[in-house]
Amino acid sequence: MAEFIKKLNEKTGNRYAFLRLNSAYYISAERLLKVNFLFPSDESDLKKIAGTPLAKGAKQPAVSASKPGDVIDEAGKREVEAAIKELYPEIICEIKFTRSYADAEVVKNKVIEYLNDNHKAVLAELVGDDIAVETGSGFTKIKISAFTPVHKIFIAADTEKRLTRYIEKCFCLDCFVELSERSGFKSDTSAPGLDRGTVSVIGDSFVKPNGIGAVIFGSKAKRASGLNFFPLQIKTVSQPTERGATISVSGTVGSFQKNSFRNAEYNPEVPVKKKVGKFEIEVKEFTYVYKWTLDDTTDTIECVLYRDNPDLDIEKLKDGEIIAVTGVAYNRSRDGVLTFRPDAAWYADIDFSAVAPRRKIKSESKNYALIKPERYEDYSQSSLFDEVFVSETPAYLAGKTFVVFDFETTGVDASDAPVQLGACKMVDGKIVETFQTLINPGRKIPIETSRIHGIYDKDVVDAPSIKEVLPDFFKFTREAVLAAHNAPFDMGFLKRAAEPEGYVFDNMITDTCQLARQHVKGAPNNKLGTLCEFFKIELNCAHNAIYDAVATAKLLKEIAKLIV
């Protein structure tokens, strides 16, 4: 394309050197050349924009003006078309001219678009002020400030040159890109929600090694340069690496294996060569394949490396070793699974317990939106006798708030779903509020399960989903200890539903079943119904979530009296 532009400028005496080639396609079967040129805005275009009515409060866009003479009229377009046809008389030409407007905001959006397409994982580590754009007469200056690991990724990917080429292709502007480095990691950011709490991003995209050790394998250049930027968390590597770029990941080696297969094209008498990319290589008798997994606690990825000869460096790897590798991620051809092809590896010292997986979390909403707590009245717990003679709260409950909850579900497996949630809040040993709702599980309820808890498909048709219930239940449980009878079962359903939605129930957990094993003597077993009968707690509707929750709260109070 550079040769094409050079010939065109020579043909037209450089009168239209300001034109930018946005795209050019040649369809050989049709002998058709499609060309799209960009040309800059002239002063009359700026005046038209300046005279356009603006919405109230909006600012006038500062469109970059062209340099004197950088304009093309209809006669100029015809001259360019004629010149191209003279240069290529045997082909059909379709030529298009597109006016280019460029203000700072438009250019910045294009920069973000480029980063999103090529560096999605690290784009999340940039905040608004990290990208600054200035436009002037025929030029744009782009400054990107990034903390050390992101900056090094940009340098390794030759982002300055690539971004410059991309912006100059999109606008009739000379582009100048400046990449600068800043220390430290971005602090947590948050964005407003729709009265369902705010969304915060915790963790960052990188794993920060305590140190990088000896090289395990790699080219001489890689051995010399070492690992020059922090590894990405494996969970953030969700797409193939940009062409020409290199990324780094780290983790604990697992399932290391070496395989080999004989190449069908190999001929011991006549050397066979095949083209791989730009190069021709000789086909060897065997190809050796080394595979292992890396686990950095956020996720795992399989590493695959092909060699024409056995590689003693790679064979040093052992399961359980912690390493950092550089290379590229790609989609495996047979099934599309994202895989990593390393080109160098180093031993590493990494405390994976300190790695915070990058995830979005939601905070407590301001108001209840769908399920509102109801005041609880139980005259047996607030009688004159209780108030006068037994007013002392057990020490285990004093000064604490408990939310005792129970799920009824479609079954007992992890793949099953809740159909009812019941909970009650107990403050200083007194039940003050209840929270209850049916839940549409999004599937049929097995008839044998319905016979146990009495909830049928027709009962949940109009009920909210667990996704809709979660924001209100999250609000109901803030600053409370969560309690349940056989808590791992109910907490499992809660966490499986909550984590994809960004709700983190990090409350302390109390299991009344476990407490009963430790402190209750003489009960036949530790089932909820048996313990309620043992303590003479009323449980009229077993396997109804709200009744089970209230009964469990009363059981917790009885057990608390036994805890010294």
C-alpha cells in the first residue's frame, strides 16, 4: 500500500498527500479494486458544526481543523480517480472519499476501542485520567500513563507504533503516542448501581511475584531479557493474544507429560520442507509434545509446546514447581479451548495465598425493593414471666445479631435450585424480623420433592427468581452472623447463587447441628425435628422454610444457654 500511495502522489504532484488510505481491497477474481480515502474537515465544516444547535448544557466539540490547502473538492476527487485508473488501466476501480472529523473525545474513544480489541485484560487497569488526548491543526497527541506491569506489556507489544498506525488510519491526523510509566497499582473502583447497591472491582489483573529465579528454558534473547513484566492472572486471559505480542502467566505446574508422534511427511532419503508462517522448515522424523497445566488459584490453563528434537531444558519441569512463563494464548483448533504456548520459563517465588481473584462485588442497596422484612410477634418469648424472671440473654447471643435462614430446594444436589427462602433476624436473643419468599427455580420441581415440602410448580410460577431475591436478602444479612441447621447445605445454595451476581456473603457462620453435637446431651439424634421435640420447641410445619428458620432460631437460643 505504501508503494500505491507513493505512485499516486507522484502522479498528482503531491497535491493530495493529505489523503489517508482508510482501506483498500483487491478482488482478483473480479479484477476489482475498492479504495476508501479519508480527507480532513475544512473551515466551512467547522462553521457548520459551530452553527449546529446544542442540547442544553452540552459543550461545543473542538474539531481538529485541517492545515491550509488540505481540502479536496469534486474536481480534486475526479483527478485522484483518473490518476488511479491511469496507474492501473486493466482493473476496475471503486473509489470512495470519506470526510474525517476528529475531536479529542472521538480520538479517545478510538484509543479505547483499540485497547479493548487488543489488550482487554489490561484495559481494566486504566482509569479515566490515564488516557489523555489533545487535537490540533492536523495532529493528535495521545498520552497513556500505566503502572509498571501494564506499561511493560504495552512496550513488549510495540503499542506505540501499532496504536499510531491505527489512529492515522482512522483520521487525517499525524499521530504522536507517548507511553509513560507510573508506580503502584490502581485502587479499587466503583460505579453506581440502580439502587441495588454499587458495583466494585476488587483485585487486579496481575500476580505479583516475590522474585524470579533461574531460567528453565527459552531462546537466548529470552534468557537474557528475563521476565520483564508481571504475569497476568490466568482468569483474566480470556482470548487469544494479539498478533506480535507476548504475555506472561504463572502458576503451579501439574500433569506434566511428554509425548511424541511420527511425522507422516518425513522421508529419510529426500528431505521434505513445509512452510510455517514466513519460514520453510525441514520435516523431522518425530515431533515431541510437552504438556502441563498452570494453576495460579484464579484458574488453570494448559501449556503446550512442540519440539522437533527432545528438549532437556523443558524436561526439567516437575509437578508442584512454581514457574512463570512468557508466550501467547491461542484457541486450540480441535475444540476452541484457550491454550498457552510458552517460549520461555523461569522458576518463581509467588505467594498464591495473596493473589486476590479479580471480580466484581456488589454492596448493600439503600432500600428493600422486592422482599421486605416483617416485624415478628411471638407472645411466648416476651411474656411478663420472661421479662421479669428470665430476662438475661445467654452470653453466646448477647450483643450479637443472627440471621437464621433455611432453603427448600428442588433436591439435595449442588445442581438443584432453591424454591423457598425463609429467615429471621435475632438481636440479643430476641427474634425481631422475618424474611420469606417463594422462589421460581427456573425448572420443574420433582413430584417426590414437592410431597416433602408441599411446594409445587403452580406455586412458584409467579415467584421471583433467586437472582431477584438476592439483593434484598443481602441487605437483610449485613452485619449479622448467619446461622442454619446443617449450614454447609444452605450456605452452598446461597453462595452458588450469589457469586455469579457479585454478592459476597462473607458473614461468620454458625451451624446449630454442629453446636448440638458439642453441647446437647441426651437427644436421640441431631435432626432439627428431634432437637425441637427434645427442647419442646413448636415445629408445626416442618420443611417449610420460614417455620424451619424460626424453629432453628429458638433452638439456637436453647443451645446458647448450654454454652459456658
